[in-house]
Amino acid sequence: MNENITKRNELLAQKTIEGLKSRNMTGYYAATKEEALKIALEIIPEGSSVTMGGAMSAHEIGLVEAIKNGNYNFIDRDKAKTPEEKRAAMLAGYDADFFLSSCNAMTDDGILVNIDGNSNRVSMICQGPKKVIFIVGMNKVCGDLDGAMKRARNVAAPINAQRFGLATPCAKTGKCMDCKSPDTICCQFLTTRYSRHADRIHVILVNDNLGF
């Protein structure tokens, strides 16, 4: 990555980490995807139970592969063969030691923004797993809450709708149409502005463009 962009990201990350700290959340800055992976694995002790939502960023830094191949109990809903097995895996995830996630956007003072369709992801961010680890590319850091919400609705949501092959207006136009389509993935909006429980939410900011 261009050294000027890297310097800008490093400075912005430090501001964001201070914002997270003021909100009782822990922030880290990783100069590379490899460093981000190292930080994440240092947070997660071997033998831990781990689950996740649809976090492409966790895949991109190699974290999901490392958990699957390591000494961890990975609760993988994608291995379910029936709807009943998938539901059981999702319910088991609420009691996991760690939940891996990303965010659709966040502010540079530490507010996390997530939009969800089935709501398993946002519900686990709120409560359930003992700790939550967010992997967040610096491309998702916005100047304020309005900007973060606009990014989540007009960048992340249309791309995810296209990725899942959904028949939503945004999948066709590339921007939020504030729809009520049966396929809408914008069912629940979560803004995480403070964590009442210290050491529960960890945010690893990565000097890269990750996720959507």
C-alpha cells in the first residue's frame, strides 16, 4: 500500500482506538493482514469455542482457516445438513467463547454500525458469546455516524445483496432504495456506541481494504 495512505491510516487508527477506549472497547492497529491474524490469535486461547457470522474480513486475513485448522472448537453452521442442525449450531454459538465478526462501517470515534437480515450476527454482537472480535479494514472507517450509516446502506448492503443473489432494488441500482422487499437484508440496524462489559469487544483495525 502507498506509504502516504499507510501513514494516514495509522494516524486515523490511533484516533479510532482512543474512541473505542472511551467506549469501553479495546482497539488494535495492524499494519498488515498477517499482523492482524497474529493479534487475533493472541486474543483467542487454544481450546476456545469460536463461532462467526458472515465476516469476509476474517476470511481475508486467514483467521477462519487458522481457527478451523487449529486447536479450537469451531461451531460451523455451514456444515449443517438440515435446517434443524443449522438452528442448533446457531443457538450453540450464543454460548461460544468468541464470536468473529466485521462491521459494515464505523466512525473514527469508535461507534460500530451493522445491518443484518436474519439478525443472528447483530444479536450475537449484542449478547451471548463471551467476547467479540471485529476485523475491520480502514476502508470502513467514516468521519461520523451519518457517514457510517450511509456506507452501510449504500456500499455494504448492495454488494452483499448481489453476493447472495437477492432480488432487492439495491442489487439492481447499486444503492439503497429503502425497500421492503421480501429479500431485504436491511432488517435490523445496530449501532454499538458503548460496551457495558469491559474486555468483551475487541476491534482490530487493518491497514488494508477488507470486506464490503
